[in-house]
Amino acid sequence: MAITKEANYDLVIIGAGAAGFTAAYQAAHRGLKKVLLVEKGRHTGGSGEYIEGAFAVNSKLQQEKGVNIDPEDVINEELDYSHYEADVTTWKQYVAESGKIIDWLGDLGAKYIDVKPLGSGERTWHLFVGLGKEVIHGVLEPKVKDLGVEIITSVSAKSLKKDADGKITGVVLESEADHSNTEVQTKAVIIATGGYLNNKELIANETGYDSERLIPVNSGKNTGDGLKLAWDIGARKYRMGMAMLFGGYLKDPLTPAFVYRYSQLNGTAAEQSLLWVNESGNRFVNEEVVDNFAYAGNALFTQNKTFSIVDQNAIDHLMNNGLQRPMSTWHTDLTKLTDLQKNIDEALDKGLPYIYKADTIEELAEKIKAPNLPATVQKYNEFADKGEDADFGKQAKYILKVNKAPYYAMELGVGAFCTMGGLKVNTNNEVLDTNGSVIPGLYAAGNDAAGNLIGDTYGPNMPGTEAGYSFYSGKHSADCVVDYLNK
């Protein structure tokens, strides 16, 4: 059975997520008659389904809400945040178009809840009704099908072909069902495979992260396939080493990571600025670092092991009095954690490996093998009495005394949404080779191309930048492909 309907295509897009579907729509909308969208998984959508919202400056929604942000301020802040490792030209182009992309998606049918900040960041986060899943499957996918784009699933791209002049000429595809191969001809390819967060080997070899503590919270399919396709034909390996960390995440190897996305226990342990200790039982950071989830992830990775310490006093406070601080990501509408005790009891009943319970701090210290925990808790309680954190400067309002049994410790890994980078692209999203020259006909969008935006740490100060870039670069790369083919 043939893998594809045709043997020759105007454009092949590898990866059917946010960037891939955006590119497919725009390419077909601009008049390309034969567009092939290839997805290795059984289902389309990828990690783009989990997008909460997208970045923009000067969108119609921001104008309606009276949100005024100077584009130059955004660019300067991002350059400063990245220590000038980000590409200024890419940022200028992206920021100038970002509001138009949000409006464009809205015109296509995407709906927005609001535009919000994240923590102390700027109000750039345009929250989607139904998350990215609705934008992809409710808005883009039907239009893509109506325009005649061919979508194939359970098919992997195995290699790219180019001619003697270095121009892209085809793609070798392989069926995941029977491993049969087909080579299709094309003059242009867009790689939109979502990065390499789910490839432990690349994480271990190309980043400074502990791959055993890094917890991917995504589709599970982002294994660097598209990057390797491009590297194999001479593309430059660029800006590897940055994952979009989002702070602590319950370290539970027995349960799929997505289960904890909306867990009140996970939100308590990771986002409420409670007491954090390392493998010895010592504090190591002002726990208010959760206000910037990328910084929180960096801080957690400075230790070999980390625990969030919670007592009944904190549980009662969060259930009855309310949150210590707003949840930064998925819990933006919560004011009290009414299911917290239930979450704790269920985890203990199941014997989940990340949670420990004891009647005394000394007993808890023995269970987690953290000998300095009793002294740390005693000192922390003294800070609470004095209203001053003499070690790390945490505000008094976030220092809850740890003095009411039972006591709990939750081991934290470090959650991550995606990687950003892998391929060097120019402002047309054309992939560059190791000499800095364009590989004619090869383009990249989304996470695979987003190394131009960052340094070593993602900037949640401008929330939604990677999600917004996925939609922007998908559309922009398709426009550039059309222009390339028309030449």
C-alpha cells in the first residue's frame, strides 16, 4: 500500500503540530496545490495541543484592554535576558508581526479568554479558549483539509535528498506500520518537529541538565528527528542546551507526567513558595523564585535532589485561607486548594514514590535521608517568628511555620515544556549549513528554529514567546517557501 497519494509535492512539512499546521494552512492558502503534512505519531497536534497562550505586542485584544507595551522595550529586555545570545534581527521581525499573528488566528476562528502576565512578567500572554488543541484541531485542521492538504500519520521522515547544487529534491518516508519506504519528490521542506525534549541521549549529551531529573510535560514525541534530518545533510547544529524549564514537578516515574498538570498537590509543592530543601536537608534558594518558573528550574538543578516540605499548618492554610501566591501556569482561576488533602491521601494510599509522611521532623529527615532537616526547620521557624529571612531574604508573608504534624516531603524533579533550538535559520526561516550558507529549499519553524530567540534560559518575563513563535514561524516559513518556489 502506498504511503502517499502523490509522488511529487510542492512542499513537504514534517511535523503536524502548531507550527506544522500553520505552515500547511498558509502554504495552501497562498496557492500551493500539492502540500504534504507528515506526522510520525498516530494522531496530529503534538505538544502544540498543550499551549495555554501565545505572545504578542500590540494585538487588538491588548489595545481593547488598554495594554501598551513598547516593542523596543521588549527587544531590549529579551536581549538583556539572553546576554545578547538572542538574534536582534529575528526578535525585531517577530515582535513587529506578533500582534498581527494573534489577530490573524482570531480572524480564522481562534478565541481568546484574556491577555495576561505570568508572575511578574509583561501582559503578553494571549490565552486560548480550549488551549492550543482547539486552535489546531478546531480552527486550522478543518481549513487545511478543505484546502486539499494531504495529511498522513504514523509515517516518519527518514532522510532528505538534495541535488548536486545542494537544493532539496525529496524526502524518504517510512511507514511506522510495516517499515516500508517511499521517496517523494519536492522542492521545499519545512521541519517542524518540536525539538528534542524526549530524547534522553541528546539531553544528556547536548545540555547541562540531569536527564533523570528532567521531566518532560509534552506529547512525548519530540525526539529530535527533524534536527537529525537536517544535520545529516550539513545543517549547522545551533543553540543546543536550552530547555524551557518551569520549576518543580512531582518526581513520579510510575505515573505519566501529564497527570500532574492540574494537580493541587503539584501546585502546592512547586508553586507556593513553601520550604524547599536539598538532599542534605538544607535550604538553597529564596523559594519566591517560583515567580519566574525558568529561574526556579535553574535553581533546582543546582542540587542533586530536592524536596518540598509541607506540614498540616500549610495544608490547612492553603485549603481554608487561600493561596500563598497565584499559580503561575495552569491554576490561574484557583483561590483555595480544596482538594489538597485528598490529593495527599490518595498519593499515600497508592504508595507513590515521591511522597513521604512522618509524625515528627526528625522521623521525616530519616525517611528522606536528609540529616540537616531538623536544624533547617528550627531555623526557618525562628525566621517566621521574627518576620525576617536572614539567609535568603524571603518575604515574611511567605514564611509559614513548619510546626504541625503530620509532616510531608515531596521529591521534586524539574518540569520542562520543550527545547528551543537545534538549527540555525535566517530571517526567512531558511536553514543554514555549517558555513552559514542557505540550504536551498530547507526551512525550519517552531522549536527547531527557536534558538534565535534565547540564551541559556527561557524568558517567562514575556510569556508565550515560544508558542507565539510557533504560529508566527509556521506562517512566515510558508510565505517564504511560496516566494522561493515562485522564483
